Amino acid sequence: MSTFLGDIVHALRMFAKKPAFALTAILTLALGIGAAAAIFSVVNAVLLRPLPYDRPERLVHIANDLRARNVEDFPWPPADFHDLRSTQRVFSGVAGLLTGRQVFVTPGQAEAEQVSTGAATPNLFRVLGARIQVGSDFSDADGVPPPPPTQAPQGQPQQAAAPPPPPKTILSHQFWQRRFGGNPAVVGTVVRLGEQPFEVIGVLEPGFELLYPPGISVERLPDVWTPLALDFASGSRINVFLRVIGRLKDDVTVEQAQREVDALAADLRSRFPIKNTAGVAFRIEPMHEDLVREVRPVILALMGAVTFVLLIACANVANLLLVRAAARERELAVRAALGGTRWRIVRQLLTESLILAALSIALGLLFAWGGVRVLIMLGPENLPRLAHVTVDPRVVTFAAIAGAVSIVVFGLIPAIRASRPDVMDLLRRAGRTGGLASGNWLRSAVVTAEVALSFVLLVGCGLMIRSFVALQRAEPGYDVSNVLTFSTPNLRLPNAAARQSFMRNMRERLRAIPGVIDATAASPLPLDGRDANARWGTEEALTDPSKFQQATVHTVVPGYFSAMRTRVIEGREFTEADNQPGARLIIIDRVLAGKAFPGQSAVGKTLIARISTPEPQRYEVIGVVDHQRHFNPARDGREGMFVPDIQHGAANRWAVRTSGDPMQIAAAARALVSELNPRTGAIEVQPMAAFLAKAQAQTKFALVLIGIFAGVALALAAVGLYSVLSTTVRQRTAEIGVRMAFGAGHASIFNMMVGQGLRLSAAGVGLGIIAALLMTGAMQSMLVGVGPSDPATFIVMTIGFLVIAAVACGLPALRASRLDPMVALRDE
């Protein structure tokens, strides 16, 4: 122990003599460890940490796919859910749910509030293993629909029936704290959701959330839960709205469950022609795998990038240690001459490396803590469990292992090299640079590896920049600039005429607000995260239902396309005269028109669609418009259909185009909506540009982080080149002096040294090109409008890197060219 303490004291004394070396090594390694630990905290929270449910490995999402129509994750109809629940043998529980928004009113309080709601079969919390903190859970009886009122015998007066007890509701913990101050007396009180009274029977445990993939419109944190009181057995086969979660029995595998639901899907296809023509299939997805499926490539790409940064940082530290060990060869030779064994010298040098590692890990964790704060700010909303990203014990362990392994591996080679000096040769040598010369090839190899790793990151950064530029230049089929959006849900108006009057009045009053250019409404709006779809076909689909396809359907008010600046390609858009209950008019986009009526004018043609009725109906096509990219601004996605609002009464997402910053009219819009519809008011008030930013957030997130990593890697590689050439100048001082004494000019010396650095850079870039071609294919899902082997990106990054390398090489080369040959020869 005393010997080890002596090694520590000696190491600290050596660091004190060379503080610049110690500080540079610690900061370099801490930067790599901190960046790696910060990204690992995302990997840990999103990919590794179990879901916050009881035995989450047994939970699965049961997806409903329409394979004949290329539709995944279609909601379930109630009757299909009933068949699943009643015939399955592989699940210990199956639950259905849907989420939405409602007006919440507490009796005795005038203030109404729009809240997010969840409606589920009463067993949902039991299936997930969620606890009720206050009160009780739903019972199975809460899912039984109330009986219809009985009719009195003919000739007898109808007896007034006692009102049924109100249905039950459970509050989320955060809503209970916010709305009721955490008062347990709320259990047993009656509240109102919309027009319906509900009795509060319980409060969920803190932190409960619904975890679904980003592309599925499910509220993550519903404020209020109600039971689904439906007769599923007699429910619809085509009215879809349920999401389904199952818990596998202990002895059942995912493959066994998949075979069971495959048999059910096959049975439904055989009994119902519409299921067969749609290609209905059920898919078992482990809940955690389904949740991270879309974001896994991005997170792993970022982890790979930051691993490169850590390797480059370690390589830089290794170079520093090599130079330092070479400079200490005389000291180590003296120790060997005085009886120091090889193991004793290695142990001393490794002790110094471990101290560097410990200090680097501590500082790296501090960097990681700050990096996590930045990641949470930059992270896209659709990154699952982003709020759970933190520096926890697992992250600390990762940082400690990364630091220890890095410094031992990269400190071991210099230690072994320095532990076997030629004692007599070193003690006889008078020059200062012999030791530096002996390790030059190894330092050059390390720098070449640094350059290769940095170049891979630069190419990745270049590809992400190209993707982001492509996103910015994409033509989504509408203009999001200067548009304010908000929702007015739950408009309960007595008839179609009242709705038509309300919607017309709302549009006129919105247009009268100073600064407003136009106003419109639809459901859904492009990029708003909601989805509504229906099947369509031409006349032949009536005799051959397999010809039906799926499209996104938008309910819109007259003037929608001009307000959204969507081009009308042929025909016209809707007018007030079209906005009548009996009208069967439809506008389709260019994608659907090309599929339904290739090479023809679609205007005047008949389209068969099932939008709001049990069976498909004929619609007359009155116009064709540009395609609106609804899910992704960079890709076309599913074709679109547009129908007038009055036919369906669903257009509740408003878009108000302004002449300036849309948020400047937000207060006036809220006041107007509250005046016209005081019961609900306006919710989700935000600029439409926020929809676009959310859709681009994942690409931007990856671009920013890979860009930062590439910049750090480039800086470290440049420092490595500078370090090698500076050492080379010291090593070749006598040679340079001789060359200059025999007439070599300053320019030739400068070119010689820059050439040496560029040869190292060229070798590294060559290796980097090969590595990038092999690795960037993993980025395919992250790229937009550019391929992973894009030649322009590779060429630009190669030229740019070589220019930066030339600058990094220029400083030591300039110093070499300015050496005084007499001084150089005398010093050597």
C-alpha cells in the first residue's frame, strides 16, 4: 500500500511540473467521456430501462393491419375486440382504450377546463399493473352499458324512472394535484365531462403514462379516465377507434401469441368479406420494442457517433502520453539503472494514467449532467421517455468503465514502450530528441486513425445537413408561415343549419380581427398529429371489394384550399352552396387522382367512398388539388380526400392566416371563441409552424448532435495533426538545420513539413471514405432527399477536411521554416 501511495504522490508531483500536459489530457478525455455518458443516458432511458409497468416484458401491443391497403396500426372495431377477448387463450388480460379531449367542470366552480381524457375497458389498470393511490379501481360492472328504459304497458302512464347512478371516473395524479390540490376528499364527488356527470372513485399513482409509438395518436398523460361501457359483442365491425394492449401468460411466447391472433384474423377474413378484401391481420409487438422501433436507429447512430468522439479523445491522450513517455526516457533509464524493474516502471506510468482517468471521469460526469439538460431542451417531443433521461447510477457506471478502459488501453502502450529503454544508449545520448524519433510511427498511426474517425463523422454531418436542407426546401402542399391554429371541440349544436351559421359567423369574425388575412377550419389539419382515414374505390370496387384502397380524409369548410395556399390543379374548391347535408361532393388530391383515374381528368367522375356511413357511397369529384403531406413534410404518404364540413360536422381545427407573427392575434382569437362558444373556448393555441418544427424535430435533433460531435472530432484531429508535426519538428531539428545549411529555402522546408501532415491526412481520409461507405448505410432511415453514399457530400467533406488539415499543419511547418540553421545545429 505504501508503494502505491508513493506512486500516487510521485504522479501528482510530475503533473504539477507539467500542468499544461495534465490539464490538456484531462479536458480532452473528460470531453469524450461526458459526451458519451450524455448520449448513453438517452440510450439508457429509452432503449434499456424497463417500462414503468408491472412485469413490462409480458406486455404487448396488438396491432390491426390492413395489408391489402398498406395500412399499419389501424384502430380496432369493438366487435373484433370482443372476439379477441372472448376467444384468446394466450393472454392473462386484454384491454382496449382510446383518448381524446373533453370539457371538465367541477360543481360549484364556474371555471371549465379542457382536459385530456382516456376511456378504457375497466381492466386496463389491472392489465398494466398500475396502482390506485387514493380510492378504488374500476370494476367489471363499470363496463356494462346501462339497460334501455322500459316502456309502460299500452294505456298506462309512463312512470318516471329513478335516474341511474353516474358512471365512474379516475383522475391522474398530476391532474388531482393541479386541480384539487391533492385533497383526498375529491373521491366520492361528482364532476362533469361535457354534459355527462361522473363520480370520482379514485386517483392513479404518480407517474402513470400511456406509452405508444410516436406515430399513433394516443395521449400520453390523460387527466381523467372513464370506463368504456359498451356492448362489444353487438358492436360495429367497421367503426374503428380502439387501441389494444395485452398481457401474455407466463408460459406463453410472443410467437405463440402471434399464431393465436393469426388464427383469429383468418377466421374474421373468412366470415366477413370486407375483412378479407382489406387484408386484415393482427400483429403482436412487445410493448417496449414497439415504442422504440422508430427512434432506435437515430439513438444508435448518435451513440456510434459519440463513441467515435471518445475514441478520438483517447487517441489524442495516447499521443500525449507517447510524447511525454519519449521525453522521459532518460529519467526512466536512470530509474532502470538504479534497479527499477520493468513492472515497477509500468506500474508507475499506469498509476499516472489512472489518476488522469479518475479526474477525467469526475469532470466528464459534470459535462454529462450539463449535456443531459441540453439534450432534454433539444430533444424532439416524439422521443419516448425523454423526461426520464438523467445521470443515474447506470450512467455513472458507464462513464467509469469507459474512462478506466480508455485510459488503461491507451495508456498501456506508452507505458510498455517506455518500460524497456536501452539504458546505456540513452545515458550516453546527449541529444534531446532521440526518444521522440523512436515513437514517431506509432504517433502517426494514431493520428491517421483519428483522421479516419473524424472523417466518418464529418460525412455523417454532411448527410444530415443535406437532409435538413431538403426538408426546408420540400413542398408540402400548403404554407405554414404566419398561421395560428387552435381547436374548438365538442360543439353541440341542434342541427346542421345551426352549425353552418356558427361556422360561417366564426370565419367572418376571425377575418375581421386586425392582421388576419384568412381563416379556415378542417379536421385534421396537415401535420397536426391526428389521423382520419377511409376506404375509396372506383365503380369496379362495388363488384370487386379488393379494389378498395385507403386514404386520409379531411373534413373542411369552404375556402379551405385558398386559406392554406394549396393549389387547385383542376376543377374548383367547395363553396357555401356545396356545404349542404345532402351533397355528395368530394375533392381529391393529385396522388389519388393518379391512382383512380390515370391519364384522365378526374373532375366529374364518380368516386366510391365510405366516410360516414356503414356502406360506401357515390361522390362526385368536383376538383383535384395538390397533395398535402399530412404525416411527413418530406414524403408524400397516403393519398387524400376532402369533404364539406356540414356533411360530417367534424371541422374543429382552425387555421388563421395573418400578415405577421400569428401569436400576436392569439389573445383576440381566444376572446372571440370564448364569446361565441363559452362552454369550451379555444384550446391548443399555437402557430402552425410548430407542427412543421415537430415533424422536423427528429432530423434536426440528429443534425445538431452529429454536427457538434463532428466539430469536436475535427478539432481533436486537427490538434492531433498539430501535435505530431510539432513533435516531428523537434525530432528533425538537426536535419532541418543541415538542409538549410546546404541551401534549402524557407518555402521548401515549409512544403516538406506540410506535405508530411497532408500525407497523414490523406491516408486517414482514404480509410475514412471506406469506413463511411460501410457505416452510413445505417443512417438510411434518417436521411431525406439524399443517399448514404452521396458523392457530392463525400467530395465536399474530403476537400474541406484537407483544407483544415493543411491549416493545422501550417503552424508547425511555419515554425520549422523559420529555424536558424546555426542555432539548430548547435542545439543538436
